[in-house]
Amino acid sequence: METLALTTLLLPFIGALIVSLAPRRTAPQLATLFALLATAATLSLALSFYNAGREAVDIPLLSAGQIALFGLMVDRISTLILFVVVFLGLLVALYSTGYLTRGNREHPHEGSNRYYAFLLIFIGAMSGLVLSSTLLGQLLFFEITGGCSWALISYYQSEKSQRAAMKALLITHVGSLGLYLAAATLFLNTGTFALSAISQLHGTPSWLVYGGILFAAWGKSAQLPLQAWLPDAMEAPTPVSAYLHAASMVKVGVYIFARAIAEGGQIPHIIGWVGVTMATITMVYGFLMYLPQKDMKRLLAWSTISQLAWIFLALSLSTFGSPLAFKAGIVYIFNHAFAKSLFFLVAGALSYSCGTRLLPRLRGVMRTLPLAGIGFCVAALAITGVPPFNGFFSKFPLFAAGFALSNSYPILLPVMVLALVESVASFGWFIYWFGRVVPGEASEEVAQAAPLPWAMKLVLVILIVMSLCSSVIAAAWLG
């Protein structure tokens, strides 16, 4: 199991080195191959973990005396989230082989070695962060993901994209100060950086560690007051937007918060109340901000901010002693990654074929691009929690846990009612745009749409299927 975990972690980094030195024409195929190998290693690790009885395994890698510096944790949570970040990395690499070509009507451009190398580094960094058993390890990979996001958001090298990349780097780095504070506090009070030591903390050190982690999580997951970088980061190539802002970058925050809760003992209730309050405010703010958006990617960016607030709400509720809320948060991370990636890559398909992603200029998509039209419909229903799509099986346990907790904490009742209203309103807004974009007579841009490459079609089909069945995988794995 140790070998498989290290293989999963190192393969993308080795691939990035090889891709950066390879001839440009072979870079897309090599990157896809290494992403495929990393996915195979991930599945092998999960199988090995399952055959070993699904008992958590802590693999120490580097220590200084009795001080744990770096290590790997293989358990139900890490293996589930590892699969989604690596597998979606593979899908994005495959999709990019079709998207980053001269046939792209919005951005005619051949993908460079730099693009594919940084994508592989990002997959490796996400694998390291998900598997890390120490705060120091999380901090290292936290910073690597920040550097990769800067490189990929600024990929087109326009003034606007470079400004957006720097904004993302600075704001998320401000967030990382919370993780530095948490790591220092944990070490000073326990003499180790191991996440398992968080359960030994009480009083002020406990809320300092959890508060620092929560602040860092807000930065990476674009929650108020650190949300400003995410909408501007849509200047990145659309496959990058799908990976960074649906499956990886923004999931760093919610994952490190979830991991801290899983390892903690008595979590200070003040952390839960702060989490619930900020999640509720961000959820409503994100919804209001995506109402005026006409650019499909910016609409999805604000929707992502709102959806991440749902995950923070679930995890914050779990601090009051609800295992169901915690499982809902983990399942939400898993399910949302597939549904939102599908939505972003549908946006990419439309911009590739039609030369625009402005919603008012897109009409009658089903007539000329039926797969993109079906993907739009499935993604909208999945994101807003309509059964039988995966979003429903994320939201339902969250509501069940929240309303159950409101018996003990009555102030949670209006919070859950507000969340329910936001969910229904979100559904209404996405269906409004579905009615404007997908059916009807084709607009000029859509009527002249270019056909999609096979790689992009294959990825859309896989994500449509996963938007239906990912919740079954998550429920079976978590038990």
C-alpha cells in the first residue's frame, strides 16, 4: 500500500518532467498517458485498501526524532477524494487534446508543453495534499497548488489573465497564513505536525488551529471575505477552469477543513457557528452575484462559490455532533466535482464550436450540438439537486442533518429554510437559462457550430454518466 500511495503521488511529477522535455507534438499524448497511469495507481491503491479491510493506514515518510514531518494517510475519505482529483485530471488532460487546437473558434491555439506539465504537477500536488497525514505536508502541497493555479490561469499571457492569476495567487496566499498559524500552534502544543495530534488540543490552542485551518480553507475555496479571485480566474483555458474550480483548487479548502474535523476530538462550537454563519452569507451572496452574469463561465464561477458554501455548511454542522452532516459534506465534495466539471466542459464545448460562451448569443444548441445540450441539462439538474442526479444525494442528507440538529439548536432552523430557498431559486435560474439556450431555433453562432473532437465528446459522455452514478460510488465506499 505504501508503494502504491507513493506511485500515485510521484507519477504526475515524473510525467511533468518528461512532458516538459518532450517534443511539443507529443506533449498532449504523454500527459494523458501519465494521468491514466496515475488513475490506475489510484484504483490499485483503493483496491489494496479495500482488501486490507478498509482500516485506516498511516504511512510515515519523514521524521525528525519523534517529530512527524511528512506522511501519508490512506483511509476511506482520502481514497475517495484521491480518485476524483486524479480521475478528473485524466479527463481534463484528454479533453484538452481536443480543446487546445487550431480548430477552437474562441481560442485557436495548440497546447504547449508548459500547459500539460503544470496540469500534471497540479494533479500530483492535489494527490499529495489529499494523502498528507501532517499539517506540514498539507502546507507544502497547498502552496504548490497556488503556484500551479498562477501558471495555468495566466496561460494565455494576456494582461487580463496575468492580472487574474496574480490576484488568485495573492488572495490564496493570504489564506495560507491561517495554515501556517495552525501548524505552528499544533507543533508548539504537541511537539508534532501530525493531524492526529489535533485531538489532543483543548481551549485556546484548539480554536487557534481550527480557526487557522478554516481561514485557509476560505481562501482556497473562495468564501467570503476571500472570494474575489475566483470569478476573475475564468480567464484560464476552460479545461483548466473545470479542473481548478470544480475538482481541485477550490476543493483544497473544504478538504483540509474536513480532514481536520475527522482527526479532531472536541471541536470548539465557536468554529461551527462561525462556519455556519459565513457559509450562509456566502451562499446567498454567491447566488445574488450569479444572477446578472451573461458569460457562462462567470455564472458557473459564482455558482461554484455558492455550492462550496453548501459544503462548508455541512462540515460546520458536523462539529455539533452530526456524523450524517459530515458524510454529506464529503459526498458533496465528490459529487459536485463531476457535475460542475461537466458544466464547465459544456461551456468549453460551446466556446470551441460556436466561438462564444455568452449565453444571450447561444440558442438552439440541441439542434446542432445535441451532446452539449444534454450535458447542459444534466449538469443544471445535478448542480441544483434534482433526483436522480448526484446533487440530490448530497443535499438530502445535509437537510436531514440540519433539520435534526435544529431540535437542539433552534437557530439552525431559519438557516436550513434559507438554504432550501436558495436551492429552489438556483434551480429556477438554471432552468431559465436552459430554456433560453438549449431548445428553439439555432442562433447564428450555433447554426454555424463546428463539430466537437472525439476526445471532448468522450469526456462529456463520461461526466454525464458520473453525474448519475457518482453518489452510489460515494455511498458504497463511505458505508
